[in-house]
Amino acid sequence: MRFVCPAFATGFSLMLAAGCYGAAHGDVAASAPRSPQLPLPPVAAPEGQRWVLNAPYSDEFDGTELDRDKWHDHYPGWKGRVPGLFVPEALSVRGGMLHIQSGVLDPPRGDQGEWTIQCGAVQTKARAAHYGYYETRVKASNLTTSTTFWLKNLRDDEPRPHKVTELDILECIGDAQRWPAFADHMLSNTHLEYGVPAPGEEPVVIKKGDRSPVGGRVADGFHTYGCWWVDAVTMHFFLDGERVHTVELPTDTDPTPMDQPMFVNLVREIYNWEVQPKTADLLDNTRNTTSYDYVRAWRLEPVE
């Protein structure tokens, strides 16, 4: 999660505009099963449509190892934020969950020994996640490292190269020190970046987000965090099955801001503005692990 500044929009609308539901993109054929054994999203499908599981971005983590056909065991093109290095050994699948465990890298890694903390990331190999509902159930670690769930595209991705979009469904820090809200709120954000700036220039960046209280510490128990990415402008966010906040993006710069297909990420990382975790805490197995129960993605298709 490339979080820059913990500032969030406060106003939001909970009204659904008529006719704003976009057609879904995805890697699943239109004839895909509806997966009735799984709970459907906590929002009813619009009239004439139904929710269908989007399998390339969904995982119950019921096996004994990460599904290598579905997931990267790292973040391609990004090692992490110093001193936290993404390493595959931080990942494990057991007990029906994906676990990402922080720890101490001993000896340190890197040319200058700059990587001293074990962090982890998984990313879907499929990169066409589009309008739909995305959800995870997760218990955050009790460290000053992050626990996150988000979607992103790359600068050179089609259909609109040189436009980067990021949809942060959840950003939290179980033992947040500098910004305490990260420890007991669902923080959501959007990032849009346009163009390839010339040397010395800054790209055009748009950010808008919101947050809602969890009702306790994110490290004390499991919660379900979701987002209905309705269309290029509107995203409704859900906490434990209830809609809690909405982000409506401005359209003066771009009439369809959040329109890029993206990939899904589950990441534990270091924030350079947060207090770094203590060695004793990194080695404490009662607090150093984030556990993801599942990730589910749903897309809308017409009812036949």
C-alpha cells in the first residue's frame, strides 16, 4: 500500500444514483456458477442482474500452501519499504487461512544491510479485476506494521496507459502509535495518478478517502471489510456486512477516474511515518501475524 498521508475526506453520500451500475469486467466466463454455498455480497444485485463469484480474485485458503496458479508470493516490482522486505517465507496457509508473519531478518539483507524486518505480500496474477464487490475477513497483527487489502494497476497497463489507479479497501495498523485511528478504524482511500512527469515535475495526483470506527481494536478480532466498486466514480465500503462510508470521486479532471482494471493485493508493510516495531514484538508469535480468513470477489452479470 503506497500510503502517503493519513488525511481522509469526511463527507459522503449513501444514496445510489439510478442507472450508475457499470457492467463488470473479469476473467470468469458469463456462464460461471453462482457459488450458492458462499454468502452473497451484503448488497442486493440491481434488478435484472445477479452476483457471480469472480474466481481469479477469490480464495478460501483451505489448502496447505498458497495457490501458485492464482497468487504471486511477493509484490512484483516492489521489494517493500525499508527496513521491511517482502519475503515468501513470511507466508503460510494453514487452518483455512492465509497468515503473513512479521519477524527479524537475521542476518539483514541488502547491499548495506538495510533490510532488517520480515514483511510479506501476495498479489493476484490476474490483472483484470473491475467493477464488483470485493471482501476479506481478517484479523490484524498487533504490531506497528500495516495490514491491508487493496487493488491497483500498473502505469503501462491498458486500456489507459500512464494512468495509475489504486483502491484501498482497508488500511490499518494493529498497534498504531503516531495515528491511533489506524488501530480501531476501517480506513479506505483512493489514489489516481496521471501522466509521466518530466524530470523535476510532479504528476497530477488525486486522492479521496474516508474512515469508520470498527468498534474495537483491529488486532483484537476478525472483521469483514468490503467494497462495492459500483462504477468509475462511486465506491461503497462495508464493515461486518453494513455499509459504513462512500467515496464519490471528482470528475472535473477525468470523467471516469476509477475505470482501470486492477489486481488484488494483501500486504503487510512498513510505513515510514510510523514508529518502527520493536524486536521483541517482531519475535512475539502472539502478536506478529495477520490472518486472512478468505478473499472473495463478485461481479454482476445479467439474469438470463
